[in-house]
Amino acid sequence: MHLFKTTTRATLCFLLCLCFLLIGCFAFSKNKPVESQMPTVETVVTETINISSLYPSHMNEDIVMGFSQLGSESDWRLANTASIVESAKEAGITLLLENAEQSQQAQFSAIRSFIEKQVDVIAIAPVVQTGWENILQEIKEAGIPVVIIDRSVNVEDTSLYVTFIGSDFYEEGIKAGKYALDKMRNKPGGIRIAELEGTVGSTPSIDRGRGFRDVIQERDDMEIIMSQPADFTIEGGKKVMEQFLQEAGEQPPQLLFAHNDDMAIGAIQAIEEFGLEPGKDIIIISVDGTRQAFEMMIEGKINAVIECNPLQGSLLMQAAREIMGGRTLPKRIIPPEDIFTQEYAHLEIDHRKY
């Protein structure tokens, strides 16, 4: 009997200690500073590549990465480049950066120079989706792994690259379309929409436009009456919007969907010079989430911004480390993103890093 009581008391003490330990661990993790936690990243595993069977592993050696950036056309792109440069320094990876300034041929030249220098990894932010099969095959024959970043490539053989790190542009278009439906729900029929597209043939321009159209077709009376590329630039946005307004005359569009913030900002300049009030006379939806766009939302000139996260550098460097370590990666990695409206822009602007 005495032995039973002693054993029972010991068991109870052990269970109590275990409970306190678990509670303490929970409290610690709950109160852990946000900056000390790893960022949440959505990964879509549609296919994986067995890295070790394709490329040699040298995890402990210095890594040299050749990066072909497509241009410097916007604040988003500058933030994207800065993120990659800073992350390479933090990761101890040697970065060879070549800016193509919107030329696919310049990207091909840069990539061939990376092959000649026998870099360990090649990262590419492609100008357009098509025309990549031959150059990617050259890289494969050289035995160098490829990471596609920001914009995707349209190739039949997806083994030509290891993984794609980038936003879901189609989902961004879906979000823009849903906001348009909600914002215009009480407006009478015949909603006239203008669209500022990005670079012709680029993934974001194609997918954002497709997602937007797939949603607004729920209303037969919402129609895109004018759509034209404006090259993702402020200057292009202003020029094309001026043309739209001149052509529309006394019936200007009631809603503008700009495929990025810079084009929206240029369009706002044109709208104001035309004597209309952006954000009221013309509802404006944009994509990116730059600080300048948030300032415009606070002023009431932009109604909503769909976030497209340019801070992809840490994901790219982590992918390079995983590849060099011979580990398997998901075929698609999507950064976390959100949608912001003018009513709450003031709560978020101080958190903008670009």
C-alpha cells in the first residue's frame, strides 16, 4: 500500500512538471518577437526535383550566383534588386548581377557570360515568358542549376529550371476583380473600365489581366472599353491615360485597373490634368504596394492596392543553399501577400519597406 502511494505521488509530480514545461514552452513561443520568427511562405508543391541526382553538392564551399535582372523600370523592381543584393551579402553568396534593361537578348548575353565563368547557380527574372528553351538548354548542358524569379517562363520541359520563386499574378488579378465588383455593386449598369497593361508578353501583365477578366464577367454590364500596354512606368501610365481620356471624351471610364503602382501614379497625373478627381470620378485599383501608392491611398487618389511582394532575396538565397546542399525543393514558392484599401492604408504605410 505504501509503495502504491509513493508511486502515485511520483507519477503525479512528473505529470505536473510536464504540464508546467509545456505551458512554459507555449508561452515562450507565443511571446516570441516577430522579427525572430521565420517569414511565412506559401509553397505549392506540384512537382519536386531530386537535386542530388542532377547537380553536385558543395554546401560548405563558397557559392557564386549569376543573376539576370530584367530591368529597373519601377520602384518595385528597384526594391526587388536591392533585396537580392542585400540578401546575397547576408548569406555570404557572391552575386554577379547583370541588368538587361528590358532586353531579352541582353539577358541571353549575360547568361552566356555566367556559363563561361562557371557560376554555381543562375537566377533569372525574365523580361517575357517565351523564347527561353534554347538558352535554358545551354545552361542545363553546362550542369548549372537555374532558379526563375518574379516572372515565369513558358517552356514544355520544366526540368530546365529547379524552382520558380514569385507571386501568383493570376490571384492578384482575381483580388482586383473582386474589389471592383464590390466597389461598383451599387452602381447602375454600363460600368466602363480602362486597363493599363504592363510589358507586352510579360507574365504579370498576362496573368493579372486574365484573373481580373475572369471575375468581372460575373456582371454583364461591366466592360473593359480600353486596354493598352504602358510598360510598367509612370511615364507610360500618364501617356496612355491621356490617350484614353481624349478618346473617351464626355464618357470617361468609371474604373481604372493598373497592372502596377507606377502606371497608376502616372494615370493619376493625367486624370487631374484632365480636370477629374482620381479615386472619386474614376475608381483606381493598382498592384504592387509601394510606399508612394500607400501615400496616394491616404490622399484618396487610389482606392485599393493588391500587394506584390518584391522582397524575394532571402527566398532566392535560401533556394541556392538548398540546391548546393543537394536537397529537394518545391517547384513553386509564393511569397505572402495581401490586399489593402484606402480606409486602412494609414495603418500599414509605416510597415512598407519599399
